[in-house]
Amino acid sequence: MPKTAKREPSVISTASLLLIAVVLLLVVIVILLLGFRLMFGMMNGLTGMMGTGMFGDMMSGVGASNFSTQVSIGTSESYANALPQHVQRYANNNTLLFSSGNITLVILAMGVQRAINLTHELPPPYDSNSSGNAFVIYGLINPTLIVPKGAIIHVEFINLDSGEYHNVIMTATGPPYQYMPMSAMNGIVSMMPIIPPADYSGGYATEYNYTTAFDNSGAYWYLCMYPGHAQMGMYGKIIVE
């Protein structure tokens, strides 16, 4: 009888395994990029919806929005240390106390070092990284806001950063936040699109206005939803009482 040739088991070469790994990695990257674009497409698609329609009613309940208003850099910076009559500033514990039921809240977004230069104050320890970003509100950096229950809050958000995109959302979910802080969508109170950095050569910044309210007492938080910003400390606390 003729001898049957012994069949060698098939072996996947190292090059083939490497090719498969590269393809899988590319698939993962594409999925992540699509998810990233979808999330921010949804957020930017909310332009003009805050405070109006079903979604606005769910998120803030009151008010209106105005996207892509231009404001001069000089005017924007003048808000950094302004203090309305209905606000008391306590720099020793980085707190702002609001006594009115009708609040104008001007929030400036920028790099931490720019915030220090404008206010001559220091950020909270959790946002002390000089390469990070911060909010400036009436002379303080990422302050705790104490507001009356049921107060109507007119948010005027201005991005004074020279190179970073920012926004601000308000939520019942506190830190720590991940690079993609999607957990902050739990207990959301209000949100807005991410807006572009200031044009310092042209002398103007982008402003976004909307109105919201806190109908229940308790602890809330404001933060930037742009990836990595809240994780590095771009957030502050709101106490409603």
C-alpha cells in the first residue's frame, strides 16, 4: 500500500497575525471616532433648542438660547472681576452667594494660567494644573455657587480660550469625571453646544446665552463636556438651598 503523506497542520504566520491586529485596531479607532462625532453632533444639534420645545422643557424648563453671538475681548475680560449687586464674593473659601431669584451668571472659559492672571486668585487644588482649563465667575476660579431654590438663572457663557473649545453643563452628577464625562448626563439640568475659541487677532469671542432653573434643593455641578477638560478639573459645585 502506498504511504499516505502526512498532512502538516496549518500555521498562521506572524505577519498574518500582525495584519489582523492592525485591522482590528483600525476598526476600534473608527468606532471611537464615529461615537465622538455622534456625541458632539448631538450636542451641537441642540443649538436654539435650550429652553424651548420638548428637549428644552426636559433640560431646563424655562428660557431661550442664542448661539454664536460675538462679543469683544475687552468687554468679555471686564466681566472677570465684575460683581453684581445680588452676589457676595467670599474669596477665602472660593464661594459666590446669590441672593436674588433672578440671576445673571456670566461664565468665562479659559486656560488656568489666564484665569490666574485675570483674577489674581488661585484655582481649587483639583484644578491646579497649569496646562488645564478653568471657569472664571465674578472674580473666582471654579467657585462654589450658592443659589436660591427656584431661582431663574440667565447664563451668559463666553469662551475666552485662545485655542480650546468649551461649553458648560449643569448636572446632579459630581466628580470624578472620566475623559469622556458621559456619566454627567445622569441628572442633567441644562446643557449647551460646544463653542469655538476666541479670535484674538480679530478681537472677539463667542458667547452663548440660555436660561435655566433649579427646582429642587441639593448639590449640583457645572462642568465642561469637551473630552478631558472636566477630568483635569474644569468643574465647580452648585448648592441650591
